[in-house]
Amino acid sequence: LPISISDEDDSDEFTREKFELAERYLKRHYNLQSNPAGIQRKAGDTVTSKLREMQAFFGLEVTGKLNEETYELMQQPRCGVPDIGEYN
Amino acid sequence: FFPRKLKWSHTNITYRILNYTPDLKKSEVDRAFRKAFKVWSDVTPLNFTRIRNGTADIMISFGRKEHGDFYPFDGPSGLLAHAFPPGPNFGGDAHFDEDELWSTDSKGYNLFLVAAHEFGHSLGLEHSRDPGALMFPIYTYTGNKGLLLPDDDVQGIQILYGAGDHDPHPDHPKTPEKCDANLTLDAITELRGEMVIFKDRFFWRLHPQMVEADLVQIKSFWPEIPSKIDAAYEHPTNDHVLLFRGKKVWALNAYDIVEGYPKKIYELGFPRSVKGVDAAVHIKDTGKTLFFAGEKYWSYDEQNQVMEKGYPRYIEEDFPGIGHRVDAAYEKNGYIYFFNGPLQFEFNIWSERIMRVLTTTSIFWC
């Protein structure tokens, strides 16, 4: 997955399924771009910056890492207003 | 706002309902959308007119998964709906996920509340960071007794369109700020190890291992409970939290109202002249609960479920220095913390004196 899981504690805590949900969420709501194969490390950094953006919006602790609190919020029912940049 | 503050250039806006959800009667869907538009027309000069043919500014439809706009829905829960900002073609259109269960109450997702949010997008509002705002992106049930549009949303929409002539409900609720120096509290209780601090239609959850308090709307936890609480306490031995509002008391077990509640406070032994309780605190060591109402307080024996004899007594006589009235109170480690306006008093139960005077906001580490 193009997401930073370099820390051992992260990979222990979260399953691949949870990372996939997080990536889908960030793509949908924070305009996370899919990157071509081969530059996964860079993509991981992008996920980090989008996670930071999302955590800041919701007033969570800004870590840039997927943690339980962030994941719980991603699971809540929400509105999916289409991104205006793409619409234009 | 969306980039470039997109908005409609005209104030007479049309909408058309293209199809219906089978979850509700057609008349219920029509009413939900009509009410949702009224939320916005009440505070702006905008007029909304329904048309039944042709292209309206706001085309409303229910669909599931990929439904024609390349922004697919995702099955039950998750995404509930989305809407495009003002503009031609898709602009302004609102789509609702047919895979959700739509309702007029709290059983499913309340169509009126979701529609009111989506129409905010249709008119040019983006998501808000204010957890009390209608435009906050996470669904929260807020009751079905009509929506008082929060101040944050009113300010947003009026920047785009200006104010209307006749706002029927000019008192738009503001979201409380935990570090406001003038903050006063409604009620405090513990709930399974967390502190629950009530203020207006919200409560903060304060976990002992977390520094930041979470702000939550009361209705999102307990849809049947009033949106303002007078007093609260936890009875830890039976895992009940009791909430007081006016002459009524509710006992809660987690998300559920305990059978037999709400009750009248007179059933606890209060005289009929008492119209409500200002604060309540349960003392674990004695098994007694103190109720504060006006300038007096009562002691309730939880084990025998009777009000103790010799009460009410004057607050000022037994708790000198905390003032004549109490907003909220809780007990911890042999101290009662009394909240009165912007101050809290740490009162030692055994030495019967005030140990510290703190600001109300210090409960949030402000």
C-alpha cells in the first residue's frame, strides 16, 4: 500500500484492511491522488500529509499517522460533497 | 466556502425531486425537502420553488453505488449523500444514497437533517470545522422538533446571500468553547470512568488518559433526552447515569433509557414546589446523593431509596463559601467540586472546608 508503515508499532496495530479504508477515505474526501507504481515511498508521504490535513480539520492530534482515534472517525457516517476542483 | 465563493446569482431557486426512496412515504420525502429548504430561506432572501418538469437549479435524486456522476456511493452507512456547489448542469444537485435507511426520526438516517446539510452545499457552503454546525461533515441526529440553524451556518450563508427580512427564530445557537473565560456549566457526571460535562445541547467527554475533551451533541448519544440538562450523576453500583431536566429524571444504562423512566422528580421525594434540580453529586463512600435546588439541598439515601430526614438544608450553612447556588458538582477522592458561574470550589468532605478556588475552565486544562 502507498502508505507509510515504517514504524513497527503501526503495522502491529492496524491491519491491511484498515489502511485500505483510510486510503479510500483520503482519496474521496481529501483529494488524495493515486500515484503510478514505483514511487510508493512518495505516495506514502502524500498519505501522511493528507492524514495531517484530515486530523487538523477534525481537531484530532495531528500525527500524520493512522491511529485508532483517526480510524474511528473515518468509520463514522458522513457527507461526501464532491470536490469542486475536479468538478470545474 | 468553495473556492471562488461559488453562489447562485439569483434568489429565486428552483428544485425538482426526480425520484423517491421506498423507505418513506412520498409525502414524507416532500415534507423533509421542503423543511430543509426552509432552514435556509428563513435566514436569507432566497426563495425555493418546486418544479415537476424540466431542469431545476437543484435536481434531487436517490441512487446507489455509481449513479451517474462518477462519484459512487458505497453501500450502507459510510457516505450518506453528496451535493454539488452552485453552477450549471450538475451544479447544485443533491444525491442521496439509496442504500441507507432513510427516516423521519432517529431510527435510520434522518432525511430532513441530511437534506438540510446537502442543500447547504447546493447553495455554496463547504464543510465546517464547528462540530455543532449543520455543515459539519459527520452525521449527528439532533432531534425532530425542528432545527435551530446554528450560528456558524447562519454566518456562512449570510456572507453569500445576506440576511432575510423575517427570521422566525433569531436565536441561533453557538457552539460552546471550552476555554471561554466566561464559561458556565449545566451539569457534570462520571460515566464509566470518563467525565461527562454538559453545556447546552452538547457534552464534553473527558477521558482520564486524554488531554483533549471531545465535544458531542446530546441527541447523538441519547435521541430521546432533552437537549439541555440541569443536573446529572452516576450511580456506579447499578451502572446508571441519572439526568435531570425540569421536573423529569431519566436513568440511562449506556445508550438505553432504563425501563420505567422518565420519572417525575417528586417520585424521589422532592416537594411539589421544587420545579427542577440545579446540580447532583453522588458520594461513593456514604452512598448518599446530594441534590441542589435554588438555595437549598437534599440528601438522598440510594440504598433505601428515600430522601433523608432533616432536609432540605441551606447550601450556605453546610458548604460555606461556595455561594448560594450550584450549577454543577462532582465528587472525586473525598472532594466535592462545586461549579458556580466561572468558578469552581474544591470542597473537602471530611474537613468541611474549601481547599482551592479554581476557574471553571480548569477542568479542561485551559
